[in-house]
Amino acid sequence: METAFTLMGHMKLMMYDIQLEQQRIEGSERIQQELVKQILNNQNGLKQLVQETCRFKELVNSVIFAIEEKNEKLMNKNDTLHYQNLQKKSELEKLKQQLAKSQVREKELEYQCATLAQDLQTVKQQLTKEQEVSKKLLQ
């Protein structure tokens, strides 16, 4: 009998061990399934992150392209303004030269006017003298 009790005790212990092992396996399977779910979720998250990164990269590239286009336009405008500035400087130089020539001509004309005024004064004086001489002769 003692052997039967011992045998039953061993059987109960084995059953208990089997149940524990079965629970451990079930728990391990549950953990494994949960890990698989997390891995799949992580994979989906990574896929979304990659997609968002690609969209962000496209956006950045389009911004860079727009900036390069704007820079090109500004450089063209700068070149145009630089060329116009050179033209205006050239025109200004020509106007300065014309002004200098005009000022020289003005001085020449002032001198001629002064000379003519002096000549006119001389002629007036001679005329006055001649009129006086004519009056004396007529008297």
C-alpha cells in the first residue's frame, strides 16, 4: 500500500510537473505570439517611417529645387542690374564730358561777350567823339 501511495504521489507530482510544463509552454507560446505581434507592429511602424521619410525627402528636394530656381532668377536679375548699372555709368561719363565741354564753351562765349562789350564801348566812345567833332564842325 505504501508503494501505491508513493506511486500515486509520484504520479501526482508528475502530473503537476506536466501541468507546470504545459503552463510554461503555453506562457512561452503567448509570449512568443506577443513578440510576433510587436515585431509585426514594429515592421509596420518602420514601413510608415520609411514612407514618411521618403515623402519628407521629396519635399526637401522640391524646396531645394525651388530655392535653386529662385537663386537662378536672382542671379539673372543681378546680372541684368549690373549690366544696366554699367550702361548708366557710361552714360553718366558721357554727360560729364558733355558738361565739361559745355562749361568750356560757356567760358569761351563769356570771353567773346566781354570782348564784344569792350569793342562796343570803344565804338560808342569813338561815335561820341565823332558826334562831338561833327557838332563842332557844324557850329
